[in-house]
Amino acid sequence: MALKVIHYINQFFANVGGEEMANYAPELRKGAVGPGIGLNAAFAGEAEVVATVICGDSYFNEHTDTAVSKIINLIKDIKADIFIAGPAFNAGRYGTACGGIASEVERELNIPVVSAMYIENPGADIYKKEMYIISTKGSATGMRAALPKLAKLALKIARGEEILDPDTEGYIPRGIRKNYFADKIGAERAVEMIIKKLKKEEFKTEYPMSKFDRVEPGKAIKNMSKTRIAIVTSGGIVPIGNPDRVEASSASKYGIYNIANVLSLAENAYETAHGGYDPVYANHNPNRVVPLDVLKDLEKEGVIGSLHPYFYSTTGNGTAVKSSHEFAEEIAATLIADGVQAVILTST
Amino acid sequence: MRLELGNILIKDVQFGSANKVENGCLYVDVASIKAVVLEDERIKEVTVDLARPGESIRITPVKDVVEPRVKVEGSGTIFPGVIGKVDTVGTGRTHVLKGAAVVTCGKILGFQEGIVDMTGPGAEYTPFSKLNNVCLIIEPIEDLTPYDYEEAVRFAGLKVGTLLGELGKNITPDELEVFETKPLIEQINQYPNLPKVGYVYMLQTQGLLHDTYVYGVDGKQIVPTIMYPTEMMDGAIISGNCVSACDKNTTYHHLNNPIIRSLYAQHGKEINFVGAIITNENVFLADKERSSNFTSKLATYLGLDGVVISQEGFGNPDTDLIMNCKKIEQSGIKTVIVTDEYAGRDGMSQSLADSDPAADAVVTGGNANEVIELPPMDKLIGSYAYVDKIAGGFDGSLANDGSIKVEIQAITGATNELGFNKLTAKTY
């Protein structure tokens, strides 16, 4: 019997309309629509798109919770074998919608999912670790090439077959490192690689370096006595009891704490929420991580202009760079609005 | 320097009434080995046991592995500055009991010694499962510090390795290999049309039992220097390490450095292998800066076109690796780095603690965090007391039936960064 497929597409690929229809609310249609017809052809009878979910990109991204619950309700009784979203190519909101809905469908309904998009689609970056996303061209001209790969991978996933490496299957690398035994020992591979590199021949690194977001430190401040300073820490210092429930690891939030009338972070009033280092010394004297005592002295002595009356705190322990980036953008905007000219960042 | 390595192929190891090599079998006399080990008054007791390839034996906690070698011709003795006088080695002829090893075991730190399985899935990850091993389980006297214990175990392994190596002195080797590196200008002129390639050999020297010795000197105290690659084959560099078992270089690795061998294999064909630069991995920033300045300076001084850089250990030394790579690339010299990864048990974390776009040619020995299940073995050499605590182990690693669930980090040599193994990793 053919496997049952639910297919998710946006208003554009459903021929509902363009940007003017981007607020189109979720709708379920029987059978294949638009690219789903191509998928059916590629399935060659082994699977069939039994229903298509159509949703406007703006609708999904602006009312995500509503969109998700509506869609889940629409499809929960279908008992599909796999949920396919896209291809979204390089359409950013379509990509995040495909990833977003697929992720929820897998979590809520326990149906395996797969998507397809261009590698630079923001949706790819967000969701590639969670799901297989077939790598496509940047525009819909890549439809013909994408659908057979998407269909093939969907069948394998639905059947629980072993998924091979990204080059073989055509999906965007998910960043999962897996060991295997090569044909040659590492030393021979290294010598072959240096020979190729010297000859300016093509070679393939075995580990593409992560790109670290290097930030240039700000220029030195000439006159500290006129400067308003704030403290931001990834060392997890929070009031006792961790009222904001900042996570010990992989933080999803940060806390903002008023220190206008606090002269020093006392042992019984503050603690660290950080799960990645020995907390004994930080808990014994939280000023070790957030040097409030010294800064208050410097403020009193006139060495610094003033200390911002709030400090910002999160845990840098296994916290995703993406989350840190978001925290930083929000915190920086607030601090600038509050007239802060310099920030002391402490880590652990 | 020109060195002939005469390999005497050892296919079996047996207890005997005298130490000898006969028809490819190494016979060991326990009494004579014990006598040598117990010369050190810091050692209370030593147990000698044998482990052969394919036997259902687990050896743990493994500290070092030593290959028996002997100088037959040329200056110096094996392990110069440690066992013998500090004469320069690397010329003449050396005989090797190829296929045999001395494995030292001791619970020095409890969590930084490794596991060697002689059969089963774990055996595939360690090169020492393919050797005929003479295992020394070394018990210290009471209240011995870990530092003294480490040194005592280190010397015991080297002394027994030397004792057994001597057995090959008058035996005609089964095979002969020749390695030669000429004085610099001669070497450059020998293959003027081939790219000049060197080897930057990083030694684990973080201190506190993360140490490596060069002609007997603690590697922390050296500034990077130039060596003939054949010097390593005579034991100029030895291990004094108690770091994660998977990517520390045992003395066996130093003697059989596969990068040196692979560079020699292409010497005169694709490349002109000019020589080796040894450097350290100290913990202070000034040391890291100085040493990486030296490696790039020496690579430039030698007129190299390319280098292979190997790391030892992980985490903190990742910064040394990247500094070496970056500065050498900035000098206009091409690099390939050899490392391993700590990408988490799920393989989804960043693999290294440092990164730079200059490191565009990386060879990896695999993800050390990957978990493996080692089935029970019929026989244990050593002790299970530390399996839960071993680096790569976790609470509950050891099951009642003797099976072990650990990260491959705990297996001796599993993700070696001299490229000793076929293991590697790729992104899914």
C-alpha cells in the first residue's frame, strides 16, 4: 500500500496569490496541489500526497501559535506516514514556516518530517539540526531537480531506512559529526592533503572550521569619570532562588536585576545559576563574577561617572550562539537607550 | 642522518625460563622483568601478564605502551637522556621487535588511563590490540605521590622495553627499512624541484602529569627546535602523559610516528621532506605566543613550502594548534593540521575550542565523545575500579557483567592525532 503523505505549501505555490495573499489562513485540501503533483510523480506509486496544507507565509510567521494549532487540528486524524514541507527555495518566511510547522508536526503528532530549501534560507539555518532538509537552488527553477531527491529521502525516512551522508542523499548538512573508518590512516591522508594543497589542486578538509563571530573590542574610553557603565554577565549571577528561572545550561533567556541600592552582592542574596563551573567560589562571593563592590567604590570615588542601576545576566554554558546574539541585540538596544556608554562583560 | 630499521617480526609472546626471541616468538622470564622493575624502591609490586591479538582480554588502566628497540650501530642508545646517556641518536641501525609491546598499567590518577581490548568492537579502535603485549601492572608503595608514581611507571616501561629490545641485537631482521634526511642545504639540493615540506610536531606539555620528554628534558622547558625525523625512531621523545587515553601519544606512537613515515614515503617523489620542528603546548599565553612564533620562524628559516602540524590532547592545546596554523600560513607556508574532535555524544557541538579560517585543511581522528559498548571479556588485566571515573566514562559505565559503555575517549589511542588510525569523522 502506498505511504500516506501530507504536504505543506504556501499561498504562492498553491496558486492562491502572491504577497497580497500572504495572510491566508491555513486550509486543508484533499490530494496534491502544485508541487505535490510533481512529488506524486516522483513517488511512482510508492507513496501518495493524500492532503495538502496551504498557509500564507505572513500568517504563519505572525500568528505562529494559532497557525500551528490550526494545522495540527486539520491533519491530526489523517495518520500520515510522512509530512513534507516545501520546497521553499530561498523564500525566507516560507522557509521558516516549513521548518516551524514540520518541527511541531514531528513533536506533536510524532510523524516523521522532511523539508527542502536553499542553504542560505534562514529556515535552513534554524531547522537543519532538527530535520533533514533537501538542498535546493535559490529559486523555483530548481523545482524539477529538487522533487525527486525530496521524494526519495521522504520514502527512506518514512520507512525508517538508514539515511546516508549529505552528499549522497542531497540534504543540507545538519552539523552532526559521525565517526567512520576511512580507507587510509590519518597520516597518509594528511600527507596527500598537503601535496594537493601545494599543487593548488582541489582538496577536501575533513572538518570545515566553525565560523566564530569575532567582535572587535570597542575603542578605549579616555575619560572614565564621565562614563556611565553597565555590567552584563554570562556567569549566571541571579538573586537567590533564580526568580527568572535562567537555565543552568543552554539558556533561553536572561535576567535584569536592580542594583541601585545594592553596594555589594551578598552571599545570602545572590547565587549563580550556571551549571558549567564549580559554583562554590561564585556563591561564596558573587562579586567575583559581577564585581559590583569594586564598581560601587569606583563610582563613589569618581573614577567612573556612574554605574547603571541594572545588571543583565545569563548563563553562557552550552548556550547557542544564536540565542546569545538575540540577547545581545536586545540588551544593547536597551542600554543605549538608557544612556550607557560602556559595558563590562564578565564570563566564567 | 641515515637510519636503518631492522624489523624482527614478533607473532607470539610466551612465558619462558629466559628472555629470548625464537622463531618469531618473544619469551619473557617473569623473574628477570620483576627484578628490573623492582629496582625502583617506589614500586611495591609488579604483576607481569601477557595479552595476544584476538584473546578475550581487557587491559585497564593503561598508562603507556613501549616498543622494544635496540641500537645496533650508530651513536647513543634507545631512549637517550632517560635510559641511556644523552648522546644524539637517529643514525646507524636499530632493531625493532615489531609486533611486540610493553604495556604499563597503574591507577595513577584513576581517570586518565585507558582501556585496551584485545578482541571485539573496542579492539578496532586501538592499535595495541594487534600487538603481543607484555603487561606490567605496577603497584606503588604507600603514600607515593601521583607524580612519583607516574615517573616510576614511566621508567619501568622504558626499562623493560629496553631489556626486551636487547634480545633483537644479534638477530637478523625479517625486513629492513631505510630513512634518511641530509643536512639542510644538501637535503634541499637533493630534490631541488620538489616542494620542501616539514613537520611541526606538537608535544603535550600542559604540566601536572601532562608531560613529554625530549632527550630527557621536560618539554615545557624547551623552545621549539629542529630535529632529524629519525631521532624520534630511536626514542628521543617519550611520553609522560596521563591525559585522555584516546589522543595522547604513547611512547609507541612517538617511536612509530606515522606522519614522519608518510612524509618519508613521499620523499623524493612528491615532496622533499626537510625535517621536523618540535614544539610544546604550555598553558601560559606568553608560552603559547613564543612557541608559535618559533614554529613559524623556524618553518620560514628552513625555507619550507608546506608543513603538516599534529596536535596532542584537546581543549587548551586547540589554541596552540590554531596559533601554529595561523602564523605559519601568515608566513606564506601551506599547512595541514591533524587533530581530533569533541563534538559531544550526539556529535552536534562545535568540535574544537578554537578556530580560524586559515585552518582550511584539517585531518581528524574522529569524535572522541562517541559512545561505544564494550562487551565483557573473559579475562581482565589490571582493575575495573576506575572505569566509571575514567575520562570518557560516566557513572554507570561499568555493568555487572563486565560490559562497559564509554566514550571512545577512554580507549588508548582511539582518536590519535598523529594520524595513526583509519578512524575519522564527517558531517551528516
